[in-house]
Amino acid sequence: MAGAAAPQLLLSDIDEPGLATREVYERRGGYGSLRRALAMTPEEVLAELEASGLRGRGGAGFAMGKKVSFLPKGSMDKYLVCNADESEPGTFKDRELMGKNPHLLIEGIIIASYAAGAGRSFIYIRGEYVMQADVLDSALAEAREAGYIGQDILGSGHSLSLVVHRGAGAYICGEETGLLDSLEGKRGNPRLKPPFPANQGLYQGPTLINNVETLSTVPAIMRLGGAEYAKLGVATSTGTKLVSVSGHVRRPGNYEIELGIPAREIIYGLAGGPPEGRRVKCWFPGGSSSPVLTAADLDIPYDFDSLAKAGSMLGSGAIIVVDEDTPILDVAMKTAKFYRHESCGKCTPCREGTNWTVRMLERIDSGEATPMDLEIMASVQEHIIGNCLCVLGDAMAMPIGSMIAKFREEFEGHIERARLGRGPGEDGGGPPTERGGA
Amino acid sequence: MSPLGWDAPADLEKDPAPIPGADTPVPESLRAEIEAHMANYPDRRSATLPALEAAQRLHGWCSPEAIEQVAAVMRLTPAYLESVASFYDMLETSPVGRHSVYVCTNISCSLRGADELYEAVLEAAGGDPDINVRAFECLGACDIAPMASVDGVYVGPLSPSDAPGLIEDIRAGRAIAPEKQLARRLVADPRANSREFPEHAAEPPRRAG
């Protein structure tokens, strides 16, 4: 598996001029999978999705086919919501798919809605993606005109409406229940689960929520067949995955890989590794919410279970590489400040925990901290995890906890140097900072 | 201006504002746009974000007047709309410049010099009340880091020396740094998506197993 070029299911024609138009998309075989799916029964489509082993690409990695099967049968109003609120720091794969190949997503949504029996669908796209939302809107108009969206699609009896809904800038709206509240016109506060959205989601109805990349993969599954798709990747992480590589690498960008290749091949092979003469200090394997790994972990196979076993997670597939010249305190501070800003404030451990973590990091930098503060900070992280309605707090606690565990000596050195009065305002007490990329 | 109830006490003697009456003057184009959004959803309340966004586009920020107009069309209380507007980063609850420059200062961008870029943009804008310069959380364009979103157009990678030109482009009403716009970027280096990558990595790739 490793070595051979990964099949490009999502990115194959991505830079083709005009791919965002229906004409070019159809010339490339587009909407063929939809016709194939509509010729089958919804149960058969669902069976293909389950056979593919496709796991959600948004962060949690839950089996998509299983999620569809959780929706109750019957003729009540059911909804499909595409989560396009891509806000996880380091992630920019959905932006690429929506901006360049919008019809692929629309086709995936129609097929998934057919399998789930959903009659109304929404794409919740983050408000910052202005251009991508416009591209989706015009693609949607084309799809409507061609009869792919609307009543009795291609004579199948299945009807579907689709609305592109623009968010207004809130990380928490990427959390599925926060997203639903936001889509209902409220503040994006996460809800208590259960009930899960599959039973009670949008407007209290059964709702299927999937990430852009997950839904964009559905047409390829219908084309290849679920069993054939499952042969890609490794047993528990099937298929290909878009990986967004950023930070200290020579060629940041989106790469489509087969799950299970060594992380080294992605970071050094595809993205070119850190600039000349620098080495990897640590890397986030799945967005800023994932516990950091170090240079010693570069040979871990990049798939859901291998990363979980290594104490981290695949998350959204965003690799952020940090080189050795960057103080770990800077990385921790950026991470913690982000979550403090984005915490919705509903649950105390998250609201207070993110705030106090930032304050304690600032104490370290200003020379007011003692090594005991590291213990307190680590215990704050432990008390956040699992104690809130959603995982935003955990998303800060996990990487910060891992940084304290893996770079304790550096933190202690920083505390000591700052305390001895090299002081704040000069260089913050850390080693000299060499910023800037290749 | 700080929101009432936080830094300044709320006036508890005052009755909450009711839903504004049908006689509230609302510009025809705004009313039509909000009504079109409401028609998209089974529940009209779902149109809150698009409606506030439309009102902000017209008024420059979610001013009391803008809120009242949205409330009148959507039949919601102003307090409800204010509570929603205050939750979202892109809805402004105090007056700001017409042009927005969001500089991403999250991890990936800051590893590549976003903090310096932000300072440079602030300095280039020189406090111009017409330009709203903000440090923003991850904008989802780490491949062109460090970057900024200028009136919704993504540009990058930028260096601090690009800042004056950026502000010039905004003031002149020109296309923003056309050669650096994200729309022009191919998905990745064409060589990068093949396995024939040049051997100039700092460490040669090793293969496990």
C-alpha cells in the first residue's frame, strides 16, 4: 500500500479550469454516481456506505454508514446538515473542495439524503468563506435547474431542498449541536447529549450531520462500490483522506493520502519537511485540538487507530508542524488563547479552565510562576476533560496537557530563566525566537 | 461602547423593548432580502444570521436601528437579536470601518510571522476610521500563511512589507494584491501530489516496514 501513489478520489481534477460548473463536472463523469444510487433502493445505498467503512472526516471519525442507519425509519421530516464550518486551526481541506468542486459535495449530499430519507438539507458554511459560499450558491442554482435538487429527482420519487447557510464567525458552531442551534437562529451553544441529532436534531427532527469531505467521498464510494473502497487504506481506517499540512514545512497544502502511510511520508515526503537545517520539534496530527506528537513519533502510520494508540488523534486531518527554534510556550499560549476566545461560556470547567490556563501561561512568561504552577496547570487540564457538554474544553486540555508532559523540562527552564530576571518585555525569557517560514 | 449588563449596569426600571410595530421604516431592499431568507427555512427564526448580516451590510454594524429593522421584519424582539449578534465575531456590536482586514494570528500563521504582519497592517492603516483591522482566529488558509482576509478576499502569503500596499489597494478601491489572492492558487505544488518529490528535504523520508 505505501509507496504507490495514492488514488486521487477527491483531488483528481481539482485544478481543472471550470470544474465548478455543471458542464465540466458532468463531462468528467459527474452526477453518474447519483444516477447509479437512485437506481438502487435507499437500503442498498446504505449497505454500500456501511461496506465502505468510511469514517467521518470532520474530527470524531464515527462510521458514516452507521450514523445514517441510526436515523429512525418512517415518513417524518428528516434533515441532512452538511458541516462546512471548518474552523479547526490548521484545517483548510473543505475550503478547497467547496471552492473548486462544489458539485461533488452537492452530489454527495443528494445520495446521502436518499439513503437517510431526508427531504431537506442545509450546508452550514462558516461566514469567512465568502468566495466558497458564492461558488456553492451558483453550483446549487445549476443543480436545481438540471433537476438534481427539487421534487422527484430524476424520476426517483425522492425530493430534496438544499440551502447554503452562512455562519458568522464562531468556532463552536462546528460542534454539531452548536451548529444546529446556530442554524435555528440562536447563539451557537452546544446541547446536552443524548438525545443525539440522529433522533432529535434540527427543529427537533432526526438529523444526519456530516462533514464536507465525508459527503464529498460518497460519490466515489458509489462509483467504486463499498467493498472496493474499503480495500483502500487499512482495515479500520479505510479509503483516502485529505491532509492539510501547514506550519514549518516547505510545501504547505492539501494532499490526498491513503490512510495508514507513515506520517513521515506526509511531512517530509509530500510537504517537504521543515526548511533547510531545521528539525521537527513537535506536530499536531489532527488540528490544534489534538495532543502533540514529537519527532520520535514520525513513523506512526497516519490512520485513526494508530494515532489514538499513540495518545493523539487524527481529528480533522490537519498536520501543523513546529520546528525546534520555536519555544513550546509560544505554541501553548496561541493554543490556549484561541480556546479561551472561542469558549461559548456555558460550562464552567471550559469557561474558567481556558481562561486560567492562559493566565498561568502568562505568569510563566512574566517570571511570576514557580514549577508548582505546572502541576496546577496540568491538573486544570485533567479537570476540564469530560466535564462539559461539548469537547471544546477538552480540545484545549488535551494538547496543553500533552505539551506539559512532553516538554516539561523546557517549561521549567522557561520559568527559571524568566524568574531570574531576563524578564518580560525583552525576549520573554525563552530561547531566541526564529520566526518565518521557508 | 460596552454592552449594558456587563461593564455598565442594565436599567432594570425600563421595560424590555417589544417587537417593533409594522410602521417601523425598513428600506425596501432590506425587507425583501430578509423575507427571501425567511422563506428558505421551515422556521423563520433560522434566518436570523443572514438577516443580521444583511442589515450590517447596509448600516455598517448591528446598530440599534439595524436591529430594530430586522426585528420588525422577522417579528422578534430586539433583545433576542442583540443576544445573537453579540455571540458571533463577524457581527459588529459597535461602529467599525467599512472595510475589514482580518489578519489570521492563529498557530499556523503565527509560526510564519503573523504577529509581525498584524503589527505592520495596524501601522499601515494608521488608525484610519474607515478600515477595521482585526487579529482573527484561524481563517482556514494555513497553506498561504501568513494571510489576511480583506473584505472577504483571502490573500497570502504576506510579509510585513506588503502591508502598506494592501492598505493602498483598499483606499484606491483596487483589487487587493491580485497576485497573492487565494483564488489563483492551485491546490498544491504539482510535484507535491506525486511521489517523485525532489530530494531536498532536510531529512530524507524513511519508510517504516
